[in-house]
Amino acid sequence: MKKHLRLPALLLCAVLLTVFTGCGDTRGFPDRTADPTNAQPQAKTAFEEATFAPATALALGMRFFDDPAYLDSASVVWNILGWYCAGQEADGGKEYLTARQVNGLQHCLRPKSTSLPAPDNWISGGSLEVTEEDGETRYYFPGFRADYDLMMDALRPQLTAGTADAAGVTPVTVVLTDSENSATETYVFNFRRDARASAGFPYVVDSMTLPPVETAQETAPGAANFTLSDVANANLLTNLLSIFSSVEIKSTFGGEDGSVTSYFKKNGEICSVDAYEYEGESGYSGFYGARWFSVVKDEDDLRDVHLQSYLYLGEEMDGDGAGFDYEIASMIEFGKIINLTEKGDVYSFDVELDYGYEDEAEPPVPVHYEIDKGSLALRSIVWDSGTEYESGRTFRYNTQVDTHGLLDGWDRPLRTVTFVVERHDATGKATTETIKTEVPENLELLPEMDGDFAVYNDAAMTKEYTYPGLGPGYTIYVTDAMG
């Protein structure tokens, strides 16, 4: 029996880490008549104008799901709303949705159901901003527009409208083509008129057909129709946070509870907060976009609690944050999938590790995984099962994130930290560079350089650096002249 499981794509990671070349510019809502011969596109019909944008957002929002029933999830629906808003802006429209649009689009997607409220943690986590402006409620989706542009370049959607049947139901076909390997995914959304629909969305989704795995094959009982690469790709942070509003990971070691780490979006940035205990005291760390941080306390004044981060001052500035995408995907060990079982919506299996040699006395213990069948999102991992070193991770999604207030500073005016960096070449000749960056008031930004260097508070480099504390921006002087 075939297992119809769509092959998860590298949503944003592939785009972040790969320069796509040879792709046509398909930003904005795709045009069904896009022609590689550069012929003039035909004007859309009224039906196409009304349905192509929702169909595009639906295709992007349902890429990791093989059952229309997932539209009963608030996170899935609001993810589709975010894609629609981004497409609207890319097509020259507003950068927000009105309450009328939100209700109208929800009725378009789920005409037989009531509207789903936005998940609370979308708002607290910064994935959604709701404002009252000019007498109306407006919904902003930070970060979706940039992701949408990348998706358009990576997937090159093409849309076509079919012919209405006797009941007036008309299919819209959306074909997504991976720009790297030309693999295609075909979605069919059937639209019909609805007397209760809003003027902005006169057609509603009657039914849909979602694509199966392109590479699905008849397999022997217990054999997997996915690879570990598929699982790793599906668990890239950019992938997970395009589906879920948050990811929570609880760690254990030797039967004892460990840290709790949450990943989410705030102000369009991928963020993390890691809460743990060390020597009986609570500790916190994480990142905001490309900026790592940890919480430090002044040993002389425990009331002075602030964040501490580093800025690399070398020639190659690492500021894109791409490495964060692998925070979870890097937990996938590679080897042979064995002991695969299927129960409900979960696959369970072990990975038989191959280190290139065989230790008969202490062979490696297989790693046990549980993953979601629809999205391949991790449910749990156990390493060294049954040994004194056993450790594990359990994963939950769409949880209410407790940021412990660590990222609140990014919502207030930022201050400027200036680095004046003095470097010397092999002949002893000095060059000076000034680097400025903005950070929250409660974040201490320290320099990081290759080799030995010293840090001062004054231009004369006589006062060794101490943290200035809260207040306005300040300047740090850095030199590689030692002694």
C-alpha cells in the first residue's frame, strides 16, 4: 500500500543558503499566463481575480499537510492568512489585512465553519500584530513578506482555472516547481459561489486535492517512504515556524528534567529562549535574530540583571543567522532506519548509527525517534536508551511561550553601541575602523576578534572596560596591541 506523504521541501533554508539563479521574477500573486517566451500575459477573468490569490496562499499554507482537516487548526489558518497578506503587499496592496478581510478570507477557506481567533502566542510571540488605526482593526504579519518573496523565487507557482461543472464548481490548479530540482507539486482547489460570502471573496473553497509524495513507491511492510534527509529538512526552524507559531523542547538526562527551550518569531525574527538550572540557580539564554545572548548577574549587585551578547569584529561578519536554522535539524543522526512502526498520526523508528567502524564490545545504541506523519515534525528523541547516559527531547508545538521578559527590550527604543577598533599589520602599521550597531538598553554587547585583544572605555586606552549599565549609547575601544 502506498503511503501518500508529501515530500517536505526546504522552505526557507534552501533559499537562505543557496543563491537561486535562472529563476523568473514571480513576486506578487502568480499570473497563470506567465510565459518563458516573454509573450504578453492575458488579462485575468473576474473568477481568476477573485480566486488566484487565496489559492496561492492555500498552496503555501498546506504544503506540509495531506488532509484538508488541518484547516481546523487556528495556526494553519492564520498561516494562510499571513501568506495572503504578504502576496497582497507584493502585488502592490496594503501591508495588513482588515478585520473584514480576515473574516471574509476565513469564510472562503472554511465556509461551513466559524472563524478561528488568532492564537494568543502568535501575538505574544510577535508573529502577528493587531492594531486599531483610522477606526479599523488591522492585522500585520511581520516577516511573512520577506519569506513570501523567497518562496516565490524558490517555487515559481503557476495557476490555471478549469471549467465549471454542472453545480457551478470551478477548479483552480496550482503547480509549485522546485527551482533546484524541477520537482513539482500540484494542488487543486475547487471554488463555488456562496451567497453568504463577502464582496472581497465571492467564491469559497468547496473541496481540495493535495499532492502525494512524488517519489512514493510500493514498499515492504515496515519500510520507510521518507529519508532522514527529509526529516532533517522538515525540522529546519524556518520550516517549522512557517507551520507552527512556536516549538517547545523539554530535555531530560538520566531521568532528570533539564532545560526547556522555546523557538518562536518576534518582530519577524526567529527567536529562542532557553530556561535551565545550574548549581541550583535559574539561568537563561537564547537568541533574537542573529544575536545570541545570555543572562548575567553582577556578583556585587544581584539586582543588576542584563543580557550579554557578542559581535564578531573580523573581516567576515556573520550576521545572517542561517546557522540557527539547524538548531533542531542537527539532532537528526544519520544511519539506517530500522524498527519502523506506524500508530495514528505518528511514525516511530530507530536509527542504526554507522561510525565507520564496529566496536563489538560496545556497539552504538540506536537513536529512537517519533515524528508526525503529516509534517515529519519531531515528537521525541531518545539517545543511549537503557543506559546510564540515556537522554531525550520531547517536542510540543503551538504552545504559549514564556519569554521571561528577556526580549522586551527589542520593543522599546534601542541604543547605539560603537566599537572603535584598532588593528596592526605585520609591519606594525595601525588602522582604525568604527563599527556601530543598535541593541536594547539592557543588552551588553561585547567584542569578539581573532587573536588577542584588549578592551577599554576610553580613547586613550587607559581605563579597562567595565559595563556602563543602563542608559544611553556608549563607545568601546578595542585594540590588538598587547602589553
